[in-house]
Amino acid sequence: MQNVNQESEIKNPKSEIIDASAFDPHFRDEIAAEPGGERIRRCYSCSTCTAGCPVAGVTDKYNPRRIIHMALLGMREQVLTSEFVWLCSVCYTCYERCPQDVRIPELMNAIRNIAVREGHIPSTFTIQMEKLREHGRLYEIDDYENERRAEYNLPPIHEEKTAVHQILNKTCPETCAEEEAS
């Protein structure tokens, strides 16, 4: 008979020991104070959100239940610096199925807002912001695009940054101020 108390049989080699002393017990309160984060405490980790999530079906990097659980535990740095809070497609499948009425897409936005305030922005979003500032859209409309539009009797698109800059100035004044100054 084998000794079931042997460490090699008990310890999962894929798991790591987490230092709970680094947890922020107020992180869940901070999220709950954000618009969209109010219902975080309702989650009891049933995994219904993950089971129905189309993104979780494609990549195991995204697991809404795990993200919420980490946030509730106070794993602030791990949550705010992780790429998976940015993977939510905002399809609302999780919310429609959640027995606790947790609005997970809105919750992910609340977490993203905190991450952005603390400077944790993935480079892909920074590049998109630069393109919006530069062209008023995510890509430049060149002569080729307008020639193609003319073939279909569509009016040309001109670079119009004013409306986009107004939106950016309301949503991210500190990053958009550079563009207005130049």
C-alpha cells in the first residue's frame, strides 16, 4: 500500500503556492465602487460564466470565474497586469446565464478602468489610441480607399478628428492632451 501522504502524490505539479500576504483586502471594494463592478460580491464561483463563454472556448487563458475569484481574493497585481481581463468580447452570454445576475462584461470594464488608471495598458490598445488620435479612426483612409468607394457611388471619407478628440478628451484627458497641444 502506498503512502498517500507523500508530497509528490498530493501536490499538483502545475499549481504554485500563492503568497496571500500580498493580497489587497480592499481590492474587491475598489472594484465594487467602479461603475459596472457593483455586483462582484454576488459571485459564488459556479463557473456558469466560463462554461458559456465563447472566448474561454477558444483559449484557456480566459476564464471569467477565475478572474472574479482572484479579484475577490484581493490578487490586485495579478488581475490588473494580466492580459485576460482584456480578452472579454462583451457578448453578454455569461451575464445571460449567471444565476447571481453578475454583469461580467461590465465588471471586466470596471477592472480595465482601474488597470488603465494604474498604467497597465496592453500595447495593442496603446497603438489603437495612437491611430485614433492620428487619423480619427483605427486606420488611415487613403486615396485607394476613396477610389474604391467611388466605384460604388459612395462619398469619399475625409479625415475628421474633431469628434474623436472630443470623445477621447472626455474619456482619457491625460493621454489625449498631448495630441491637442501638438
